Amino acid sequence: MISNIFKPKKQQLIQESQQNITLGKLVKFSHYETIFKYSFFVVLFVISLYSLDVIQFQQFLKEKNLRRFDWTDLKWLVIGLILIHITKIINGYLVFDYVSKSLDKKYIGLDRQLRVQKIIKWIYDTFYYSVVTIFAYIVFRDEKWFPSQLGGTKFTETMYDFPNMPDNPWVPFYYMIQTSSHIHALLLLMIHGTKIELKYWEYLLHHFLAVSLLYFSTIYNCESIGIVVLILHDISDIFLAYGRTYADIGKNKILVYLSFSAIQISWLYTRVYVFPIKIYDIIVNHPGFSLYWENTKHALFNQVGLMIVLFGMHIYWTIFMVKVGIGIFSAGKYKNVYDNRENKLDNKKEN
């Protein structure tokens, strides 16, 4: 049934867009997607150049008898993929009727069915990101690489004890579960995204960056970087997923304002303030890299490079978030200028 719904979506959206969206909006949207498309292939080409270096780095770790990832812990990746897939199906079964009845009436027909699926995903994301964030704080907050800006109690440097793998028994479990979540999202996008996503290349670049950062940080013993990046994203994603959900199914305008305020504060603090601080810290404070520079320099370039590209996407999304915020607090209306389908629906309603 779902496949029958998604099948004609691309053609229908194109036809409806031609009728209901101005030429300027279409050109602007196409321009963004073109940039993300070429950016994706550039990133793909650059990281492919690391194929030989990752092998050499693993040999270096073995020769120096340094702590490194135990590949038997890949079992948690497999278990995570299975659990995430099953729990998403269960979540959809439990909340589908509630979301369908509560969704704003401006969504009709096929757009309504697709929006229901989006909200079901956001409900799951709210729960998932809350659980993994609380778990990470409990088990990692006393590590010397856990940011003081997020409540770390003993922070020294982000790359503490590198090139050893972080010496915390929960790292492999947490890391593989998180990796499975991002791989699952990437696979779903690649399978269904070309049929239903107007911002396919934008999402593909983001998911690919996330999976690449997780993969290379595992290979390069930079799990401390990966965990910090994950937590910084997950904190704001809790409020983002909940806020987007409540904006469409909530009835209390005050709660809409409060939830969006929480989105803005958490996003700006974690992704626009703390995140670049961590990038700077890694660049200027990396004694572990300096000690074995010839063997580790490419790991530094890789991790910092991926983080900078990711931060660029943060800035891009921040611009849209500010626009939505201006609309909410000045006009008293939730109008998501980031979602092209919602722009189209708003135009229909206003006309």
C-alpha cells in the first residue's frame, strides 16, 4: 500500500509545483539541490582518497600496540539495525491513528498521508534521541574528552589519550547502536527518498556525512570526536523532532511558541556555538596527533574536514530556522519556509 502511495509522488509534486509555486521558488529550490548534489560527489571523491590511509593507520595501531576497535563489536551494529527497524514499525502501529486524527486539516490527500509518515518518524526520533542522549550523559560525563559545555566534569581535551581508543567499556556499544541508526536512515533515504523527497540530495549529503564521520572516527580511533558530535546533534534533535510534531498536531499556541523557542535555543547553543568550539579545540589542541604526526595527520584532516562541511550545513539550516522563528513570533503563525510542500499548501490556503 505504501509503495503504491509513493510511486506517483514525484510526478505529482512536479505537476502541482508548476501550478502552485512561483518560478522564483522553483529556481531557488533547484539551485540548492544542485549545490548539494555536487557537494555530495565532491565529498565522496575526497573521502575515497583515504582508502589506503585507513589500512596504514590500522597497521600503525597494531605495531604500536595501541587500543583500537574490536571488530567483534560489530555485532552491536547488526543488533542495532534489527532493533531500530522493528521499533520503528511498532511505533508506527501505535501512533498512526492518533497522528491521522490530530494532523492539521490543511494537509489533504497524498500530502496528508506523507505528512503523517513524517510525524510518525519525528515521534520516534523524539524518543530515540532522548534515550541515547540521557544514556551518553550518564556513562560519558566523567570522561576527560566530554565537553564541559554539556556538563562534563573532568574535561581536558577532545582528543584526550589519542591515538588510543577511548578507554570506556560503553563506547563500542553506544557507537555501534548510533551508527546503526544513521545507516538505517541512509538506507531508507536511498530506497524511498528519490520517490518522495524534494530535498533528496540535501538529506543524502547530511546522512552520508554522518555515516562517514562515524566510520572514519572508528577506523582512526577518534570515537571521542564522534561521540561529542553525536551528542551535540542529538540534544537539538530532541527539541526539533518534538517541535515539528507539535506544530502540526498541537492545539495550544503557547506550547507551539515554547517548543520552537526550545528548538532555537538548543540548536544555536549546540550546533552554532559549541560545535565550532570543538572543531577549533581539535585543530589547536592535539598532542596525540603531534606525537605521531606522520601516521596520524590524515586522520586529523579527515575528521576536521567532515566536521567543517557538517557545520556549513548547520549554518544553512539556521537561516531557515530563523525565518520560521520570525514568522512565528511576528505574525503569530507557524509557516515552515524550509518545507516546500508546506509553502505550497500555505499558498493554496491563503489564495
